[in-house]
Amino acid sequence: MTRPVLQPVVVGAGPAGIRAAQTLAAHGLRPIVIDEAARAGGQIYRRPPAHFKRTPQRLYGTEAGRAIAVHAAIDDLQDRIDHRPDSLVWSAQDQQLDVLHGPTQTTRTVPYGQLIVATGATDRVLPVPGWTLPGVYTLGGAQVALKFQGCAIGSRVVFMGTGPLLYLVAYQYAKAGVKVAAVLDTARFVDQLAAVPAMLRQPAVFAKGVTYIAWLRAHGVALRSGARPVRILGEERVRSVVWAEGGREHTIDCDAVGFGYALRSETQLADLLGCRFAYAPMHRAHLPERDAAGRSSVPGVYLAGDGAGIMGADAAEWAGELTALTLLADHSVGVDTQRARVLQQKLEKLSGFRAGLERAFPFPEDWAAQAPDELVVCRCENVTAGELRRAVADSGADEMNRLKALTRVGMGRCQGRMCGVAAAEILAHATGQPVQQVGRFRGQAPIKPIPIHLLRPADEEVAA
Ligand SMILES: Cc1cc2nc3c(=O)[nH]c(=O)nc-3n(C[C@H](O)[C@H](O)[C@H](O)COP(=O)(O)OP(=O)(O)OC[C@H]3O[C@@H](n4cnc5c(N)ncnc54)[C@H](O)[C@@H]3O)c2cc1C
């Protein structure tokens, strides 16, 4: 039997994409690996510029060993893959990707036979009045500053929101010598207590979380549970945070804020590729469907890692390897099926722990009810919660894309990647529907901003 021609492309060089590429290369293929970042590693193992001197231990803490292993894997692969860093996939159609090369500001098409989408995640943002002030960052943004630029977002920082990243980033900042003024978690202590049995399914990960919290407490950092952010105050820059606990408001001074509510999957590319989506209650999001082996609903398109549901870095590596094995097996390449089964079992086992995390750090379902009318939800287009509510009242809009057309929410530079979650919550609350009913913003190209002149056909002349 003749083997079909394989021309695999991997989008995303985080833990999922790197393991996928490594597996494809181990079976004699030479995949193209595209990532918009200058250096491979993804979010958790984000690599600083080559001349930075901080050790992996200082950069990645308890994750240093994995970071070193993942970086070594991609370094070893360099002559067996076609690695294209600084390259943003901004559109996809007809078996080809449109890719912007950042340093030269040129765009080219990359054809593919098979595609592994491993595009990862970004912060899940629920705005609070004052969040557009200078000095306010997402938790992920605050961490990127530390890992990639070697600098802090301020000298006296409040971290707030919820999710495991909240305590991790606070810990990393405090270890780096920054004064952490407070950690304000919307989750209640009883939520965290109730989640312990499920979290103990991954004792090592659970122990890390407990260590961060214990270390922060031992070093005098104020940790508040059940704390609702009310507003961020300041004129030219953040000055303080007002938060509420048990019906009373409190104010704390700071010069920077890091906030976020866990993560959301980067799904736009899967959307442009025509993958079928379904609502995933645990993730409170519409996600591209994938079977247990990593196949999407589109033949030849595979999904790995956080881009199809937030499962964490270890799961991303397993899913990357599994997806590559599936791709190979689907195209008649002999693979270790026992290894594929083991990976599948590991991923299935993790879902109990993942449910425990949701229990420990629940999504604040009352957020939309508390959001004041003047709150800016979409900062690209400056659309407030009140404007969204008025559009619902005036037009009866009950679906996200209708709301977008009426108000321009999600129509700006971020294409709804930052405001989509909050807009859906406001719409669901205003219409009295469950959030899954209001749908999601349809993916549109370009999925991230590109220079407008690149959209002009090559032979089109600009009038003098
Ligand atoms: C900011 C941030 C910080 C995090 N920090 C931690 C942490 O400290 N500890 C922890 O346990 N977990 C952390 N996480 C979660 C953890 O990073 C993920 O679980 C894990 O990295 C998932 O791996 P992945 O390969 O699926 O995706 P990622 O590691 O997110 O990799 C995805 C890659 O795809 C690339 N990409 C995305 N879209 C495109 C496109 N259109 N074109 C080209 N390239 C594209 C990105 O540049 C990125 O390199 C963090 C997540 C975020 C968002």
C-alpha cells in the first residue's frame, strides 16, 4: 500500500506543539512549526531573550525541570523541523494558512496537508471599573513581564480575581522582591476546602499550590478569600483598589494591579478552519470539539493543548504527543498504539482534578449582576455594560453576533478575545438566558491585528 503524502503543519510551539513536532519528527517527517513568538516554549515555559542571564530555577521555579526538557526538545529538533518563529497565522482557508512574519512585515501562504492546532490560551478577563488605568495588567501579562522582560509591573502590587495563576504569580512576584500588597480571591475558603478530595488526585500539583499559599502567608502577604473587586482608583496611574468582603468595602494602596479569572482557550483559528464547536460546561465556554485522540470535526485538522480546553501544561504535552500519533495512524504510519492508549488514559484521569480546580476557584457567576452601567467592557471600541444592556432592551438582541453588530463590542483590535467572556455574561444576564444560549463571537480574519497594507492584493497600485 502506498502511503499518502504527509505535509503536516503545527501551529503553536508551546508544550503541546513541541511534543507534537517531536513525535512527527521521530517518525521521519519534517513538520513546519509556526509560532508568533520569537522563541519556542509557549506560555508557561516562555523563554527570555537569549542574552538574558537568569537561571531556569529563578525563572520557572518548581517547573524548571520541565522547562529545561521542553526547551532541549525544541533545540534538538532544529535540523529536523522547519521552525518558523515570529510568524503569526492570521487567516486560514482552502488548505492553506496566511502567515505574517513579524520582523519583515511580510505575509505569505503556507499550504498544509494535515494541521495540528496548538494555539494555547490567554487570560479570562472580567473587567472592574478602573481596569483601563495605566498600571493594570492581566495576571498572565504580569507574569510575561517577569519572565520575558525581567521586570515587574509595579513596586507595590495587588493581585486579584481567581484561579491557580493568582497565587502563583503573587508568589513569583514576592520571590522576585516585589511588595505584594494583597491577594484578593473571589473564591471562598469553603470552596477550596470542598475541592480538596478532587485536587488530591494530583497530589504533587496540589502540594505546589498549598506551598505557594503557605509561603505567601508566612511572608506576611494579606490573602483574602471571598473578596470581590469593586473598583480600581487612580488618575494617571493606579493608586488603590477598593474591594468588598462580607458586605463591607475596604481600600488598599498600590501602584499596580494584576487580575484575571483563570484562562480561556484561543479558539479563533479552529473556528476559521470550520471546526464544529460545542458548549463545555466545565470551561464555561464554547470549544472546538475533539475526540479522545485529538481529531477535530474537520478531516486532517487536529487539536492539542489548552487551545481546545484548559487542562494545563502536562496535559498539553501528552495531548501534543497523542495528537501527532493519531495523525500518523490516520495516514497509515505505524505507531506505538500502546503508548497512545497510555496517553489517552492519562488525559482522562486528569479530568477529575480539573473539575476540582473549578470547584476551588469557581467562576464568579454574579459578576454580570454586579457590573455597573459605566463599566467599560470592550476597551478597543469603548463599549460599556450600560450600552450593551440598552441594546438588549431596545432591540431584543439575544445573541452575541447580533450584539456585536449593534454595539461594535468585540469589533476592535482584540476581536473579542479579551471582552468576549464579559460581553457574553452581560448579555446572558440582561436577557435572562443561561450563558451557553447567547453563543459566541464568530471567528473573523485577521484573528490578530496585521498591517492593513498587507491585505491589499500584491498587484494593486496605490494612487499617487
Ligand atoms: C500568560 C500565561 C501564563 C501562564 N503561566 C503558567 C504558569 O506559570 N504555570 C502553569 O502551570 N501554567 C501556566 N499557564 C498555563 C499553561 O501555560 C498552559 O497550560 C500550557 O502552556 C498549555 O500549553 P499549550 O502548548 O497548549 O499552549 P501555550 O503554551 O499557550 O502555547 C501556544 C503557542 O501558540 C502560539 N500561537 C497562538 N496563536 C497563534 C497564531 N495564531 N499564530 C502563531 N502562533 C500562535 C503562541 O504564541 C504560543 O507560543 C499560563 C498560561 C498563560 C496564558
